Amino acid sequence: MITFWGFIIVAVAFTGLLLLFSRYFSLWLQAYVSGARIGFLSLIAMSLRKVNPDVIVRCKVMAVQAGLPHVSANEIEAQYLAGGDVQRVTLALIAANRASIELDWDTATAIDLAGRDIVEAVRISVNPKVINCPDPKDGYGDMLYGVAKDGIQLKVRVRVTVRTNLAQLVGGATESTVIARVGQSIISAIGSCESYRDALGDPSVISRQVIAKGLDSQTAFAIVSIDIADIDVGTNIGAKLQTDQADADIRIARADAEKRRAMAVASQQEMKAKVTESRAMVVLARAEIPKALADALRAGHIRSRRPSQFQRDRPRDPQSVAASFDAASNPRGADEGLPITKSKGKQT
């Protein structure tokens, strides 16, 4: 019985070893023949760490065959466990090595883990990319507008040739920042021209000023060249601004004139009100005259002049005396020709 179970155990062990041998022998042989030098036990350990040994062996073989023996299997395995795309990283390293571009494993893996396409970055470094400024995809048109010192507007279309700056790819500004910086510098360069004819005569004046500012600082790209693809003359912004200013001055002057006219009309109405008030005060003062005369007569403050000899000798008519008294008591009626009402006084 013991011999039987021993035979079973030996058979199972032999079968397991045979399966392991058949599973990893081809990978080990491939690595050994290519010079990758990955041990058989290392391949088994990769499976235990849930690492696909096929991918690791393939990347290691590609690196060794491309002349990158410094890339170790442990580094490839670490990048795989970190979630990186080890195959694209290896292809990027091979492409950079072939193009004599300085790129090490640590930088390539950092770019890959940052979410950037490392293969695309190396491709742009080898084959520079042309960026339109402004980009029509942003919805702001395909022309830049600048105004020279003489007030003439210029419309410019710019093409910027860039290549990837692998050293600044992690943490560097993207393509949108480069477009914004170039656009700002183009407008500033046009504004520094004394006349629009200077820019039309030599458009490279604009590009030279822009390149000299070092716009690719702290960006993921290095500017190779800035070329003026198209330049046209726009409207006369200076004349338009002067016209608008003149119109604004006219409106201000009209508003001031209207204000002065309104103040004059208000002053006129105020004077008319004062005249009316003065007339009313005169009427009131005249109305007080009869009362004052009557009070003076009652108080005996009014005395008649001494009559002449003829007047003393002339007989007095009672009706004429009453009329004289009524005229003295109602001077307004006498002035305006109103009839004088005769009053009958009691004799004392």
C-alpha cells in the first residue's frame, strides 16, 4: 500500500514538473538564446506574483536585441505591476535609441505612468509636428488680429513647428499653452511695428521677435520654427476709434447744451413766478390802502388844507362832500374809472 501511494505521489510530482517544464521551458529557451538571461525559477516566480512572463520575456528580448542590455527584467516587471504599458515603453526606448535621442528607462516609465503616450512623444521628437495658430478647432477662427502703431489692423495665420521636449514632458505645459503664448507674442510683435507696411514688407520681423522670447519654456515642446503662413490688411482701427471718440464728444456736448437749456427754462419759469408773486403782493398792498385811510380818518390823522376865502364863502353841497369822501376811501375805483357808490352817513 505504501509503495502504491508513493508511486502516486511521485507520478503527481513528475506530472507537475512536466507541466512547469512545458509551460516555462520555451520562454526560458527564448530568453537564453537571445541573451536576455532570465532564470527558469524567475519565470515561475513571475507567475506567482501575477505577472505575465510572456510579456516580460518579450520586452526583455526586444531590449537586448535593440542594444539596450541595461534594462533589467526586474525593472520591466516593476513597471508591469505599477500598471504601465511595458511594451510601448520598450518600443519608445528602441525608437529613441535609433534616433539618437537621449531617453532613459526611468524617464520613459514616468511619462507612461503620467498618462502620456510615450511612443507618440518619441515620434514627434523624430518627426516634428506643425501646429496652426490659432487652431480652428477651438472655434475662434483661423486668423490672429493685431494693430500696428498707425492704427491699421493686420490679420495673420501662423504655423508653429514643434518637437517633444522629453525632459519636460512630465509636468510641462501642453499644446494649448504653446498656441496661446505664440498668439500673444504675435499680437505684441505687430503692435510694436511703427507702420503696417513694416510687417507686410518683412513678415520675418514678427517671427524673429516671437522666437527670441523663449516661448517654449516650461512646456512639453521645443519650438523649432515659427512661420507666417498668411498676412492680410484689415480695417483701419485707428480711424474707427477716432470716429467713435468724435461721436462720443458730440453726444456729450449735446447733453451739456440740453442741460444748459433746461436750466435756462427753469430760471425763466422761476422769474415768471417771482413776477406773479410781486404783482400779488402789490394787489394786497393796494387792498390795504382803503383800510389804512379809514383808520386814519377815524383816528383824526388826516386833516384837510385851510380853505381859501372863496372856498369858505362858497356854499357846501352835501352830495359833493359825500362824493369826495367816497373817492378818498376807494382810490382804486377812482383810478380805474369805476362808479363810486354813494353812501349815506349819519349826521352827528
